[in-house]
Amino acid sequence: MAVADFANLLKASIGLDASSIGTSAVERAVLERASACGVAGPDAYWQHVCASPEELQELIEAVVVPETWFFRDRAAFSTVTRLARDRSWGVNTGSVRRILSLPSSTGEEPYSIAMALFDAGVRGDRFCIDAVDISAQSIACARAAVYGRNSFRGRDLGFRSRYFDADGNRHQLADRVRRQVTFRQGNLLASDAGPGDARYDVIFCRNLLIYFDRPTQERAVRALERLLTPGGVVLVAPSETSVLLHHGFVPLPAPMTFAFQTADAATGERKTERLKAASVQPRRVHYVPAPAKVSVALPSKTDATAETVVNLDEAVELANRGQLEEAIDRCEQHLKRSGPSAEVFHLMGLVRDANGNAAEAMSCYRKALYLDPNHDEALVHLSLLLQKAGKTSEAELLRKRAYRHQQHIGVKNAPTV
């Protein structure tokens, strides 16, 4: 059997567009599973996998490789806590807010949501989280809630001492966090995405739509709409923003969050309240020294020719509103005024990625890494694009670089006893 046959089987089963991960990844998974089953070659394995739902699940597990960590893209969790404060979650209200994490992978995302809400002062009886993933193995890991170093990345690891018990290099999550999350195996494209008629105030659906072709994305977005409460919010990955914009969703004014509401919900919401813009602290960046020191004056009423200082937050806000080319224009203005930096090239990469221009996005991420070889986000996003382009070896090298750097940061910032 050809690789295309297995790719079609995976698409029919879970909606996976094989071109999003590269046909080589599918071929490798098929060969691994054929060897594990002791069958001779793809033809014999085809007969086996078509006759065994259990083996089809094993093939899915071999293709779906989780890549996640706690508080990945912190701005998204800040948005949830801000919603909790603005809408008085847990304060004089009888309603329980429902949150969905899909795909939930090995649990880091839904548990991060719970920890963020606890840190914001929201009581446990005022929210519940459903977590759904296609992978039975990932669900089992999530329920066990024991994590190693790879799950703790970034510089702010204070939550680890508050919510985990350490046992050597392993960390067991506290029961009070685990009780907030209910895990289930399921599929967004099937009827089991949510239990019964459940609808959600917030849905995290990040890094899923990119693995679907356009017709499947259409089905997925409609499923998300059915699962949202009126006024509910869905959060996606940067490269998925164009999908929701194309289907009539409206972005919330929350920089670097990539959160959306349906157009009707957004209009009604803004008549009664405005979501305050997120306060995003820029990460430390490395600038290329300019040939000479240049001071740029702010314009005054008497100096109409003076050049204004371009704030990178303007580009972020434009990107969140779906004005991608305008965002790129602001980034280019920022480059002219302030010189190259890893941060501006990383943002340009996110915008190009969201616009479907993978080649230019990769170029921007590479420039960011030239200026800051340890820029974690650029390493991760570039590795994902390379993986989709079939450059698995280079993608793996970048993932290892990111992992080594995060280990170094984690050891450096580890509390002393």
C-alpha cells in the first residue's frame, strides 16, 4: 500500500492533513508500527490496521507527538485570569464557569489554566475544566500528573513550588489542581468533543487547526461554535488566527493572546464592557549595535517633519485584529527606527505564519535566532514549520536546542534548599 492510503485513513479517522506534518512522518509511523506488530511490510500492515480499531489507535499515537509545557504562551493564561476578574468569577455568582482544553495533550495546558485561576483568587467551586485529546497515552500521562524537566520551561517557575511535590527530577501535581480537570479521550470532529450538551465559556484549541485542510477546518470551526456559550472565547495558536478571521470571528483586544469571539457575541460584549488590554512585559532582547547613536525626537506641534517613535505594541494590536500587512508595515517601521532585534523578527515570523507564508515566516524566525540563538519561541515555531516542510532532522535539532536551553534556565533558576 502507498503512504497516501495511510494518510487518507488518518484523515478519515482524525482529520489529519498529512501535508501538515510531511508524508515522511506518516511513512515512518507506519514502518514503526508494522515492525512492532511483526508484520512484513506496508501491505500486510494495511490489512492489519484496517481490521483492528486498537491498532488504528496505535498508529494515531505514533503520528501524534505531543509538544507542550506548563504556561506555554503565558499571555493566553493572563487573558483567562483577566476574564475571571472582569466578569467576577467566583464572586457573588451561582454559575460555574466551564473551560475546555482541546487537544489537552499530556495535561500541561489544562492544569496551567487551573493554576492561573487559583493564583487569580478564583475558588475551585467556581470553575471546572474538561480536557479532551485523541491520544489515550497522553490522557493516561495527564491523569497521573507526574512531570519531568521538559514540562517546566521558561524563567518563571515559581508555580512549581506552589503546586508540585518534588521527588528527584519528577514532580507530582497537587490534588487540588488535579480535581479541577476532567480528562477524556475524544475528537473535535466527532460527537464526543464535549460531554452531552456541554457548552464552554472559554475554549483553548491551540495548534490543532493547522493540521487540517480547509474543508476540515470548516468542520472544526463549526464544532467550536457549537461548543461555545453566547459570548464565549476561543483561543488559538498564532498561525491559526486567519482561520477564525475567515469564518467571521472577531479578535479580543488582548495582545499576543490570539483570542476570538463570534462576531455577534463580540458586538454585544463591547456594548456593555471593554476588555482591558493585556499588560505584556517584553522579554529581554538582543539588538544589533547601530553604527552611530541616533536619537529620535517625538513630534511637537511646531515640528511637523519629526519622525514618531514606532511602538512594537502597535504591530501586536494590528496582528490581533487580523490586519496582518499593516502589522508587518509597523514592524518594518520599527526596524528602521530602532534597528534589528530578535523580538521584532519573531513577531514578523508570527504574522507571516498566520498569513500562510511559511517561507517568509521561516526566514524571520532564522533572523531572530541569528540575533538571539536562545530565543525560545522562535526555536519552537521554526521547528514546527520545518517539521511540516519535511525537514525533520533540522526540526529535531532545533527542538533539542530549545530543550537544552530550557534545562539550563531551569537549573540556573532552581531554588536552593
